[in-house]
Amino acid sequence: MKKIGGLILGMLAVTGLAKADNSFSEIDLTNFQDIPSIIDACDAPIQNVGYSNGQNSRRFYITGLWGTSAATLDNVTPPGFNTSANIFTAGIAGGVSLERERGRLRLEAEWLQRDFYRGNVPEIPGGSIRATENWSVLANVWRDFMITERIGCYGGGGIGGGGLTIVGEADRDPVTNQFKSSSFAWQAGGGLLYEVTDQVTFDVSYRWYQVHSLSGPSALSAANVDNYRFGASQVMFSLRMFEPLRSLLR
């Protein structure tokens, strides 16, 4: 009897465990399809984060200039005459470039020196005017407009001062004292530019330069002083370098 009772109790225990095991709900594995995988996450687009850096919006530069000038020196007091000559011009400029839409705004200081000048006076046989120490210092404003990524144009001008030393000649011998003077000067013009690299730009330009109220020898008498005006149509070539010390500061 004891063996039969033990067998019955064992069967009841196994039946209870089976019923308890069936009480748990089945796990639905199809839900895992709705969870994004790591591979799908890699295909998501990456959004750019805006970053503003004003480091290159303002850059210092220096420019070397050279060219030729069709110059005139006019006597603006009676009897009035003018002389002309072609002279070489060269100088240097330095300033700051400000980035603007489709170009730059350049603020600079410019110094130019002009070569020896001698012009014959048609009204006086054998007479000529000689000018030396011909200089100018101007504060300029130029606006660059880019046509393509490398090619552009610009225009502007400047004001400042200029001066020279004038002497009258007879058969190329000085006949009066030298008159050294300086006065208000200005220029205006424009040109074409080509950006060779981010740091180097080459340009060619035309500029009209003029300085007024210069003292010079009189055509009537060596004892008198006349008022002169110097002007020049200048064709200039320029090589501009931005941030010339950048490579040294790295």
C-alpha cells in the first residue's frame, strides 16, 4: 500500500508542475523586427552643425607696385604751358582686407616714387622743365568684386599728399633755383585681379593721379614763382601678399 500511495503522490506532483509551466505566456519573437539595428542607424543622415569663424574675415596684406606713367606738368598761371614725359613709377602699399559679399573691401596706405622727369616747353625755344623727388603718400579705399573663383575686378581711389622739386632749364642747364613743394593729392582708378593662391594676388590697373598748387619757376622771369599742377595716367602692376608673416608664426 505504501508503494502504491507513493506512486500516486509522485504522479500528482508531476501533473502539478506541468500545469504550472503552462501558466506562463509565450514570448513573441516577431516584436524584435521593430527594433532598429546598428546597421540601420549608420544609414541615418548626419546633420551639419553650423560654426562661425571670423579668423579670415580680416587679413593684413602688403603690395609691391610698379609701372609706367604718362605724366604732365602744367603751368596754371599766365602765360600757361604744359610739358609731358613718360616716367617709371614704383612703390609699396600695406593695409587690411575685409571680406564682403562676392569680394573684399581693402583699406590701405600707399607710397609711390616717380622717376626723373624732363619735359620740353614748346613756347620757349630750348626751354625745359625738370622735376625730381617726385613722391606721393595716399590713403586708399578699394572694393574688389569677384567674377569667378579666381578672377575679379576692383575700383576706388585715395587722397593724401604729393610733392616734387621743380627747376627751369635753358638748353638743359638750370637757370633758376630749385623749387621744392608739396600739396594735396588724389587718385582714382580700377583694375583686374587674379588670385594665384589664397595668399598671393596679381593685378593690373589704371589710375589717374594728380597733385595741385606746386611752386615752380616762372616762364616770365626767374625772380617770379608760378603755380604748377602735376598729373599722371598710371598703368600699374601689383603683386599682393596676404598675411606675409603667417608661415613664420606657425
